[in-house]
Amino acid sequence: MQDKIRTRQYVMTLHAEEEMTDDHLSIFDIERAILTGSVFERQTDHVSGEWK
């Protein structure tokens, strides 16, 4: 994912853009989160118990 962000080889869906707008986030916020973030908790699907 990080390599795709760095080389601008990704597509943001309309749904994702709508969700970003609802949450007052910009594409730069999303890119920064992917480039600098880390996974600190994995959540399970509460219906089936499988990893998402």
C-alpha cells in the first residue's frame, strides 16, 4: 500500500470520497495515515468471528 501511495498508483472510490467528506478528512490525511501509521489492534467480524 505504501509503495502505491508514494507512486500515486491507486484509485479512490466514490464511496471512499463520500466517507472522507463525512469525516472531514482529505486525501492527504488518508495518505499520511497509510504512510506513517501502524496496526495496533486487529478487530474481528462480530457476525462470523473471522478476521476482516
